[in-house]
Amino acid sequence: MQTSLENLQQEVRLWQARYEEARDNLHNFEILLRKLDSQCEAYVCVKKNLEEEKYKLRSRILTLAKTNSWLLNENEDKARHL
């Protein structure tokens, strides 16, 4: 009977150790999840800023292309008049 009790106590200690390990793993995963969540939020902000900058640059390119076309036409007109 004493051996049976000792075996049960040993098994309880084993399960307690497994529980503590699982609890620690869960805690570490929760910390990692919070870090990843923060990184994702930062990347979303960066992506939004990049998309806004891309829109501004496209507008600027279109404006410059129109100005360039206008200047080319002006130069051609001046060259014809010379």
C-alpha cells in the first residue's frame, strides 16, 4: 500500500511539473503574441504611410509629365518660328 501511495505521489509530481511547463509555455506564447500584434500594427501604419506617399508621388509624376509635355510643345513652337 505504501508503494502504491508513493507511486501516486510521484505521478502527481510528474503531472504538476507538466502543468507548470505548459503554463510557462502558454505565458511565453502570450508574450510573443503581444509582440507580434504590436509589430503587425506598426507594419499596418507603415503600409498606410507608403500608400499615401505612393499616391502623392504618382500625382507629382503626372503633373511633371504634363509640364514636360507642355514645355516640349513650347520648344517645338519656338523652333518652328526661328
